Amino acid sequence: MHKHIPSMLLAATLCLPGMALAQADAHAQFRVAMEAAERGQPTQLQGHPAQAWVEFVALRRNIDALPASQAQAFLTRHDGKPVADVFRESWLRALQKRQDWAGIRAAWSPSIRSVALRCLELEARQRTGATDAQWTRDVQAIWRSSGNSLPNDCDAPFAALAERGGLTPELRWERLELAAAEWQPAVMRAAARGLPSDQQALANDYAAFMDAPHERALSWPKTARSRLVASHGLAKFAKDNPLDGEARLPRFADALGFNEEERGRVLHQAALWTVASYLPDSARLLNRVPDVSYDERLHEWRAREAIARSDWRAALAAIRRMGATQRNSSRWTWFEARMLELTGDKAAAQPLFERAARQPDFHGFLAADRLGQPYALCPWMPDWNATQKATVANDPAIQRAMALYSADRPGWAQREWDEALSRFDDAQRRIAVEVAQDHQWFDRAVFNLRGPDELRLYTLRFPIHHADIIQREAKKNGIDPAWVAAEIRAESTFNPRARSPADARGLMQVMPNTGAAVARRLGLPWGGPNSLYDPETSIILGTAYLREKEDMYGHPYIAIAAYNAGPTPTSRWLSQRPAMDPDLWIETISYRETREYVARILAFSVLYDWRMFGEAVPVTDRMRGIEGSSRKRFVCPAA
């Protein structure tokens, strides 16, 4: 593996594809063959390690008319391979359309984990007369597996189980209680349908309470089940109506005999959804939640709420009530030190700042700035050799995964990747991540490096691609290139085909409407939403949009929040806490996603400075947009 050299030139060079030209050509041929197979055209691909996927695509095209013998031959030929698993799932659905129950049983594999397909197989066993004791146990296991709605494929085996007397009242109540805990009244009603009439009436009343609390619950039997349903129903209600939920709690709690945990379940929701909006009753409700119902999220909000009110002593007390693991994180170590500092105890704050500064994250970098110290970074560079890397790169599953990813089939590539990693040891897994990066599959480092040591593989975890465009557009817009790289890493992990559920697209996850508007303001031609998948277009428009946000809000940390959350909530947070220090303002952002996002971007910017230049702009100056400050060194603290 390469050794780190802090230069933009090397950073750009490192991300050039590492595969040989012959392999690149093979991937191109594979993509052409896949597209031809999808159109039903003959293919000329021979000897490629992923050839079976081309055959699969061709078979899937007319799978509803595919002869069973041909399907079985494919399954047998590729038994144990991901391509067989994927084909099997499509083939089972085709057999379902044909009502070929015997065929479903013949094609079944116990390795299938899909609940829908498991229910399909259970129906096939029932239709072919195999409703033995094991069948009953298997259907009952799915029935009691979740309180949420199950796939429609499970309706038939559940009905058959009920007809055979296998859905006892006890099982129906068990599922109803699971559904109550998940706040699912429709599932509760479905579970109640086969109960005796007197029990069904009570079960439906339970479900009605989950829809909206009612007075009839005051006369329910004083059982653990009634308390479970009532406490979850009130908790669900308190999520949307915190004060009303709190006001209704005493009558139901007294009538049904709630214990402290059941009371806390309701008060937890009332407090959480009040404090998340910083409503006036936040502190009072937080103090009403019993200790048994406090979790890490509520502990954080108690501290956050006090910080939002600038009540430093209350915030300090809240931090000190956290569990040891939470309190000792760099985030809360930093804020404990800050609260001590703000209450005048600088001497007690000093060792806490020193402890936080040992962590290479946002709050650790803030602490290092506070102390005037270099940033702590202990990069790890395993020295695997070319033979070790070639062994991993030539693994057939890895070759198939890279070909599929290059052909824009990430889901199938993931199947092959998972199969390979299931056989690899830790060293091979790390090498596989580097092989994936050679093929521009950068997010493998995010999902497949774990543990303290592997988190130190910074050159894998923070790749750089399109460095020349990043540097050009950053300079054009007067923005730090490390900030742009950090945005890309956080938004898409350098995947130009990334698309969010909200339809944000490309490297910088620009929304089509935003892209069109920015292009218009820049006087650039707009190529439509799909143009955002072009890396250069995404970087041009995304970087210009960052510049607009910074111009609008005056500081990068606010611009980062607006890039993630949009202008309306950002303006609300500014109006609520207009003069608050940046670190405190960031921590009191209402949206968890945005709060974490801002801290992550600022930390990533420091790490990309290290990757590109070997030194970094101080994060304290970076988040305020202060230019011209001396850059900071990185050192690895002594153990």
C-alpha cells in the first residue's frame, strides 16, 4: 500500500483506477453484454468471471415462460453462488404466478431470509399437503416474529394455520401485545379477529385506544396487558400532544395501577417531543421522567435544553447524570469542559479539554484548538504486498462484484461482495476495501472497516477523486477545497450515481430544482435532473451553492446546516439563538441529522486538509470563515 505524501498532486494520482487496461476493457464488454441481454439481443461475452450474471439477465427477461428444466439447470450449475440466489428469488415469484406449488418446493433453499418468500414456501407446503407439525411451528414462528405488518404472502399460511387450530388465543394475544408495543392498531385488530367474542371486544377496544385514548380504558381489567396497551397508547398520543398526554396520564395510571416504568414510558415521549422543539415546558417535563425511563437520547436532550437556555450549571448537572460511556465521549467531555469554563472553573475544565483533544473528531479538534495543540491523528498504513493484494483482487467473487459495480448494478455487486467477505479474514477484508477503491467503489471503507484500529485507515476511509475539479471550483468560489471534498464524502462517498429518497442526485446530492436554479444564476446551460449524475456538473453546481449559502448566512457552519436542512429551519434556529457560540449553536440544532451533519462536515474538512496538504486550517476558524490563520500540524499522541 502507498505511503501518505501530503500533496494535492499525489491525492489526485492515488484515485486513478488501479486495474489494468485489459480488465477495464473486460468490464466495458461486460456492461455492453448486460445491456444487450436486457434487450433480448445475443451476447458475445466469453470467459468473463461474471458471465453467469449475463445469462441470468437473459433468463429473467422471459422468466414467466421459462421452462422449469432450464431454470433448474441454471440453479444447479451455479448452486451456492449469489447469482443463483438472486435468480431463485425471481424464479419463485414466477412459479407463484403459475400456481406451481410443487415447483416452489423443489426450487426452495433454506438460505432464503425474505419473510415474504418464506411465507410463499409455507403456502406451497400447505397446498401440497405437507402441513405437519414442523409446518405449524414454522408458521407460528413468523406470526410471533414481529408486531409490525407482515407481507401479504403470509395471509394464506396464517389463514390455513387458523383453520387447523394453530392460532390459539394465546398466540393472538402475544402478537397483539407485540403490535401494541410498535403502536400498530391495525395489526392489533387483525390479531384479534379469531379470538372468542368476549375477548375480541376487549382486544378491539385496546386497538381503539391506540388510535385515540378513550374513557372506556378506565374500566379495563387491571392486568399487565391492559397496562402495556394503555401506556403505549398514551405514549403514542403524547408524541403528538405532549402536554395533553401528560395531563391524561394520572387518571389512567391510577385506574389501571401503572408502575414507574409504565408512567415513564408516557412521560418519556412527552418530554422528548417537547424538548425537541424547545417548548416552554421542556425542563419541567424532563425532570418528571423517572430515572428508569431515561436513555442516552433523553440525557442528551436534558443537557441540550439547558445549553439552549444558557443555563450552564443545569447543563453541567445534566452531563454529569449521563452514564460513563456517554459522558466520556469526546462530545460530552468537550461540553462538560465548556460548562465548567462558562461557570468560572477553568482549572477543572483543563484536563477535560486535554482528554477530548486526543480524539480525531470535531469536538477533539475543537479541544486541541482551545489548548493550542496540534491535532491528534494516528494513521495506520498496513504494508500488505502486491501478492496479497493480487490474491484478493483475483478472487472470483471480488472480480464479479467489481464488474457488476462498474456496470451500475450495485445491489448485485453487494451480493457478490458479501459472499467474498464471508470467506475473508480481517487482513483480506481490508485489502478488499482497497481493491474496491481501485474500482471507484469508495463506500466499502465506510461499511466494512470497523473497530479502533481500522478507523485509523484514513486514506481508505477518506478517498479523494476528481481532485482537479474540486480544487478548480473551490478556488473559483473562494471556498476551501477540503470543505468541498468533505461534503462529497458525507453526501455520496464519491458515488456519482447516488440518489436520495428525496431525489437529491450525484456527488454533492443536489436537488434538481436547486441545480436548475443555480445553473440559471451562473448563466450555465441546464441539462436536466440527470445531468447531476455527471461529476463535474455536480461539483460545479454544488460548490457554487455552498458559496451562495455562505454569502447568505455569513459563516460556514450555518451554511453547512442550511445545505442539509434548508433555509426555513436554519432561519428558525438562528432566530432562537442568534448570538450563541458556534459549538453551542451546532449542538442545539433541533434536527439530529443536521446536528450530526454539521459536526461531521467540519471534522471531515480537517481530515481532507490532512490528506491533501498534511496540515489543516483550525476548525475553530474554519467554522467561522476566518481566513489567513496559521495551519495546524498533526501528531500521534503517546499511548
